[in-house]
Amino acid sequence: MGLDQYAGSREMLDCQFVWRKHAKLQKYMEDLWYKQNDGEFNCQHLVLSKIDILNLKQAIENNEMPESEGGFFYGHQFQDESEQEYKEQDLKFCDWALAEIECGREVVYHCWY
């Protein structure tokens, strides 16, 4: 068991990006979720805006991803290592997401833990 994370465009049935126990990315997405919602984030779809993606990309490039206090299944105890392991994929996701948004498609993130 653990934190599984997915992102893709709402128009496509499969997810284009998958992460496992990337606690800092989860913390970033949780912060976005709770700015707009009150309910639990687990298994919900978070629609990402262009500004969300641009801010995420900047945080990744500058090694400023938020620290996660984690949940039992988040893998927060090795979050710095995960941040570095996923950095290239995270940046690819940002570029892909910006292109999708530019084409008028909705980009969504969801997690399961």
C-alpha cells in the first residue's frame, strides 16, 4: 500500500503520468486542493490551471517543492530522494500539461492512498 498519483487530460481515459510516493508533489497538489475544497482529497480529481502548472514548474526548477509532513503511506521519510528521482518526469509533466491547456484540454491530477 502507498500513495499512487496520476495525471492526464480529462479527455483521455488513461493517465499520461504516474508517480509512486512522491510526497512533495502530493503536498503541492493538496495545498491547491484545500484552497478550493473542504472535503478529503483522496480519489478526487483536481483540475490544474496554467498558473498552477507554471508555479509547479518554477518550484521544481528551483528545488522549492513544499516539504510534506506526510501521511502513513506517503513515503515522506525519503521525500528529498523522490524529489530528485522524479525531477525530470515532473518537468516533462509540466511541459506536457502546458501544451494540453494551450490546446483547450483540462489537465487533472488525482491520488489514491
